[in-house]
Amino acid sequence: MGKHYRVHISVAPLGATEVKKALTAIREAWTSPHYINKLEKNKVFFLQASAEAGFLPDESEQAFAQRVSVAIWKKVGRYVKVVIDTSDSDEVPTDCFELSEYDYRKLMRAS
């Protein structure tokens, strides 16, 4: 059985219709989050989602973060800030991945 990870994903800024798209992308690229929180201020949304599950076989944490970020960007149709914190059951500290607009352009060209 593969290693399980605790993952926290934050996505912003999102419009009202983009929240559902981002959640759909997370579910399709990985798993259904166990925890979902949507914060709204002035019609701009901040999405937080957390789950515990495995990655693809032999997938690194960085590759996972890139794959999920690309899925979100494709589904939303533009760059949004995606921050992914990962930790496996053996780790105390977490690894944090925040992909920039430069990463967005580079990864979207490659996908």
C-alpha cells in the first residue's frame, strides 16, 4: 500500500462560479476533500480544502503540487494562486509549494 499524505490546498482569488470549478479539478486530479472552507469578501472567494490520501505511484510531492495546480488552472481557465502543503505520516514538518505566474506560464505551455 502506498504512502498517505495530509494535504491542505488553498486557492485564491476566485469568483463565485470558479469555486466549484476549482473543487472539481481537485476531485478529478486527486481525491474528494474531507474539509472544505470557502471564505468570501466583496464577492472574491478564498478556497481551502484538505484531505488525506495517496499520490500517484512514484509521484513526488513537488510533482503532485504541479499536477494539481495545472488541473485547477485549466478548470478555472486562468492563473489563480495555489498553495499546497503536504506531509506524510512519517514527517513532522510540512512541505509547502506555491506556484507563481511564471510557473503557470511554463507548466501550461508544457501541458
